Amino acid sequence: MKLSKYVFPFFALFVIFADELFYGFFRVTGTSLESGLKSREAIVIAGIAYVMLLEDIFKGRISLKNRKQLLWLFIILVLYGITGFFYPHDSSYGNYIARLLVYGALCIPSAYVGIKVARGGYDERILTLLPFFLIAVSLIVGDAVINSSMQDRLLGQEYDDVLNYQNSSYYLSFCAAYCVFHVFFNKTKRRTVFNTIVYIIIVMMIFLCAIGCILGGGRGAFVYLVVISAYLVYRIIQKRKKGKVGYLALLVVVALAMVYLTSHFQVFNSVGASRISESLTADDARIELWGKAMDSFKGSPIIGHGLGSVWWEVGFYSHNILADLLVETGIIGAFVIMLVIVKCAIKMIRFSRYNTLAMFILIVFSGVLVETAFSGYWLSSSKLFLAYGFAFGYALDSNRAG
């Protein structure tokens, strides 16, 4: 049995949904988010990815003759391994290398998975498995939010340690976008009773995830939900050569149904909705982190303080990718990385015009960009680096059309 043929499509989706699945595990088991299980996630993903990488090397699927690629890989590994030794850090984050490995160990393996997705011909298998991941994740995370709101934890009390509002909001906004993608773009070749049932369930998940996103109270998640919905509506209407008026009418009906459901269940009266309506400037903790990040940046504006240094310079990541980059890599590194992000986004938009899987990865990519702009640490995002790898691998594949 070929490992990649049967295992890799499942593993690629696992990497994309890893945070959501581990969060669901935390919720179901009642485990604290600070339990250290995040490191297990990184170990599992990195371990499986490196086994597959070795298999590809031994079977000649990856050439080691490209010296330019090997040089860049060597530079990345050197920076990744020694960055913590050149800068002093607070004793509370003394185990720096262990922390960097936990939060940064997903970079290279996730990028490798993205390259393999782009160049391995796994499109059909991945898109066939996608709805089952969507249903599982939507139900697990959606239940966490809805069930907690029914217990007044979101409607009238403080958030608990297990139900993290940012995690739940972002995961559900992502799933809502993925569900819309599946309903309108990920068409299965065979129309069976089973596929029809799955299709109907996914439609229901759109409403569950959108409402759960608002209940969760993540501002960035709500922004992403609105922006990606507008983009998907545009692509849906653009895709229809005939009957655009009917399609637009259907979308209006769906929007009205969403408004009715949110009003009926008083979603906009929840603590989460109240938090979404607040300005970011009202978040004192976040303003404090941004201030510390800018103070740290001024101390080394050109080259920064090293990858992962935001953890001791600021005491936490700053909840903004640009601020984190300025602290860690300075103006030079931030410019280079942001340039890579922009080029990656342009490539993804172009690829998505003629490839269904590329469109899905674009939705994943756009979601994680919004997440890291409002919250989340860029170096620990498997989605972000998987999208990088996908754009890189897709661009290098001379067999692709376009």
C-alpha cells in the first residue's frame, strides 16, 4: 500500500483543521487550553510530515540537486535553531527553545504539506473528504458555543477556560466559509442519496457556524465572515452564466433566513455580539501589548530581536502579525515576509480562477491572514505555511494550466 496515496489526503485536511480538532478535544474532555497539549499537536503533525518527506526523498519524488532551494532551507533552519541564543530574555520564558519549537515546529512540515498538495494530484480525494471534516468540526465547535450560550456563559457570564471565544469564533467563521465553498463549488461527480444527505447537512452547518461565530464574540472572526461572504457571493454570481437573477434571489432568501434566526434566538443580545460591536481601542489589554511591541521594535528597528522573541519582549504575542514581525525581524524582515504574503495572495487568487482546490486553499489563506491580523501568532499557524507551500508548489508545476 502506498502511504501517500491513501493517507496523505486525510493528513492534509488534518493539518488544515488541526487547531479546530484539538480545540474540540479540549472542549469534549474539559482539558485546559494551557495544559501543554498544543505541543502534542505540533509533534504529531511534524512527525507524520517528516516520515512522508523521507518517503518522497527515498523514492526520488523530491530532488536534492536544486542548490538554491537547499540553500534557502539551510538559512531557515539556521535562523530557526540559533535565534534564541543571541538575545537575552526574561526568566519567565527561560525555556525559550522549547517554546519556539512548540509554536514554530509546524512551519516547515506545513509548507511541505502545501507543496505536496499542489503538486501531488490529490485534488479529488481531498475535496471528497472535506465535507466529513466540515461536519465533524462544525458540530464539535458549534456545540461548544451553542451549549455554553444556553448555560448563560456567553449570554450573561464570563467566558470559562475551556470555551475560548476567539478560538470558537474563528473556527466557526472558517467552517462557515468552507461550507459555502462546498455547497456551491465542490460538486461531487455522482449524485447519490448519501451525497445528497451530506449536502443538506452542510447547508445546515452554514447557519450553525455563522450564528456560533457571533456568539463566540471574535471581532476579527466576524470581519472575516462578512468579507468572505461578500467574496463568495461574488464568485457564485460570476460562476452562473444563466439564471443569475434566480441565484441572487436565493442568496437574498438565505440572508433573510439568517437574520430571522439570529433575531429569534436573540443572538445579537449575547455577550459575544456585544464584544463584536466594541472598538479594538476599547480592549485595554490589547492596546498594552501593542505599546510594548512598539517599544521593543524601537530597541532594534532594523533586524529585530529574533524569531519568537515577542514572547519575552512583549510577554505574549501582540495579537497583530505586523507588530509581531517588527519585533522579531525588524523593518527588513517584516518587509520581506509581507512581500511574500502579498505575492502568495496574488498567486492564490490567480490559481483559484481555474482550480477548485486552489480556491479552497485561498479561503483558508484569507482566513488565517485575518486571524493573525486580529489575534493569533503567525509562526504557529499551520494554515498560513501550508498556503505558502501550496502557492510555491503550484507556481513551480509547469504542468498546470494558466
